[in-house]
Amino acid sequence: MGLENLGGWHLVVIILVGLFVFGPDRLPKAISDGMRMLRTVRQMARNATGDLGRELGTDLQLEDLHPKTFLRKHLLSEADEAALRKPLQDLYDDVRETAQGAHRDAQAAVTTAGTVAREAPGPAAPPAARPSWDDVT
């Protein structure tokens, strides 16, 4: 989680809001307090994941605390996970085969159309227009 979603204008707005709220005298102190609090929270999260990992007896990452990831990684065996994924994987394989077949058919149709177009004679020249009485007058 970083600042990659913030653009230049966002940072300018945040700085201006900070200046208006805290004032130019107290803004550096507020920023340092905020950074100190962020470091403290990160350290607490690292300690909590370390303690939980020791209690569970596994190597636990912060991402593993998401319920779906936790269940998948720690409670389901590989066979259970494969059994859950099998119907969707079969469906995915069928759709992929159908799409590849349609792609091959489209390529064959384009190739055939190109061959027929090269072999067919060009369109005949239109007959010359005959002059009529209206053209003369």
C-alpha cells in the first residue's frame, strides 16, 4: 500500500488542506507525528502477525489474514482446493477450446476469401454512357 494512486494534484491539495488546518507553524510537527503514528501502527501489525504465526505454528504474512486466503492456505488441503476448482476449470477449458475453434474458423474464412478474391476477375468496366438529346442542349 503506497502512494502510487496519488497524482501531483492530489498531493498539492493535501498539502494545502494541511496548511489551512494546521497552519505553517504546526504543519511540520503534525507531519512528523503522523509519520511516527504510522510507524507505530506498522510495527504493531508486524508484532501481531509474528505472534499469531508463532501461535499457529506457520509462517504467516499480513495478506494471509484475509479470510478467503486464510481458509485456502491453512484449512484446505491441495486435493480439496483442486476439487473446488475442477468444475470452473473444466468450464474455462471448454470456453477456451470453443474460442480457439472460432478463431481458426475465422482465419480459414479470411484466407479463403483472400484466395477467391485474387482468383476472381476484376469487375467489368461499366458500359460507356451514350449521349442523349439532353446532353447536347
